Amino acid sequence: MIYFVLTTLLLVFFFFSWKLTARSAYESAAYTVVESAGPFEIREYPDLMLVITDSKAQPANKDKRFMKLFRYIQGANQQEQKVSMTTPVFMDPETENASGKMAFVIPKKTAAEGIPVPTGDNVRIQKRQGGRFAVYRFNGRLNKETTIKAEQKLRSWIKEKGLTQTDNMEAAGYDPPWTPGPLRRNEILIRLEQPADLNSEQQESR
């Protein structure tokens, strides 16, 4: 009986601990869903303010980019001000001409009241221009292999829809590292240069 009670208490403790640190506990970047088809969506994003750093990606347990950004929101800025954690964490892949980027979204209230100036090395504030994006959502671990497969699926879907896609791709992760793979929310986003319905909208506005 005592064993059962202790087990139940532990399960309740871990459940509420997970809930307090899961993505539902954080402010998430706003967007409007224009179209949805299973794991695929077309979204309209407003401008977002980001705190961003770039360097070559490392294995998850050695990736210093996250800790640079985490130190910023913990007060490594000129105002020594703590900034609330948000979701998702945006990541741009490495290319031949650029290092990979990682970014946290600045909360709406902080962006409106004044964004603290970073003091960390290679940490800066940058605007993410709003616009229309095609998105593919999937579970599991976010790594090079899963990212490549997800991007291929999304680009094929965009092509089938007759949309004009850009080369710009970014990944988004919504969960802390300890979240089990099946419960994780990952996304691949590709900016749409000229959505198929944009021409008709422009013609109607003339």
C-alpha cells in the first residue's frame, strides 16, 4: 500500500513538473492559419523580434548556441533584465556561405516596452520579417536526418499546391530536451515568395 502511494505521488510530481516546463507553459509566437491539410499548413506570420546567435552546429550536448541565448534571457544584457522564455526556438541550417543560426522569440510585452541589449559574444537582436510560410509539423527528435526528410516532404507538397517557394528554410522546436520524442513538436518552415492566391488578391484590390 505504501509503495502504491509513493509511486502515485512520484507520478503526480513528475507530471506537474513536466507541465510547468512543457511548451504549454510558455508564450508562443503568434500566427494565422490560412490553410491546413494534416501535418501541412500555410501560415501568415507577423514581424517577430528575435535574439539570435550563429555558429556551426554541434551535437545537442555540446551546442553552445542555446546556452548563449539562455544566458541572455537570464540577464546577460545591459539592463540585467530577465526575459521570459518563449516558443519556438528557430534554427536556420548551415550553408556553404553561412553558419547555422539559432534564435529565441522576444515576448510581445518585452518587445513593446523595450528589448534589453545583449552583452554576450555574438548575440544580437534581429527582426524576423513577417509573411506567408508553408509549414510541416512532425514528432520525434529534431536532427539533420529528420530535418532533411521533413524538408523534402514540405517542398513536394508546396510544388503540388502550385505555390512559389523560396530557398529559405528554417526549423522550429517547441519542447525542452527531456520531452519524449513522440510528444515533441517540430516544424519545418519555408517562406512563400508569391502564394498562388496572391495574384488574385492583388487584382481584386486594383
